[in-house]
Amino acid sequence: QVQLVESGGGLVQAGGSLKLSCAASRTIFSINAMGWYRQAPGKQRELVAAITRGGSTNYADSVKGRFAISRDNAKNTVYLQMNSLKPEDTAVYYCNAVLGIMHYWGQGTQVTVSS
């Protein structure tokens, strides 16, 4: 089992940057994969970016070239650097961890991008 706590959300103007952090309650070295999802009002939750234990990453097409996911195993933390933010990036961002067949979620952090 793992608890996840996100931080770093906020209000930013279009074109700006934010860096989200996801702190895990246990070592992330053994976690199969960790990722960031987002959910905008009236829309389904969608994958934004993910990183495997081996360091492989994948991104939603809508954020490629603008967002970067990384992990610091020593700090048990995963990050999402978001650059060139757009109003359509506005959503609640959730951290996700996959342990075996179980998915764990954080409580979410709001990101609002003003035009």
C-alpha cells in the first residue's frame, strides 16, 4: 500500500509554468509505474504522463514537448514540470501509483490556467 500527496498546483497565466510534486509514503523504487492524470469539469480523467520503474516515460499527445515527468527515488517523489501552459490544461491533477494490480491515487491538486 502507498499514500500519495500532491502539491504545487495553483493559478498561472497562459504561457507560464508550474511544477507538481507527488510524495509517496514508501520507497518508489519498487513501484511498477507512477503517473499524473487530470480531470477537467465534465470530462473523464485522462493520463497526462507516466514513468516506469526503469525510467521509461510516455505522454499524452496534448502535452508532449511541454510537460516532463521525472522521479527522485531518494526522495520518494515524482514530479511533473509543466511549461507553456494553456487554458485547456486547467484541471485537477492526480498522482497515481501502480503496485502489482492495485492503483493508488492522491487527493488531487488544482491547476488553473488563465487566458
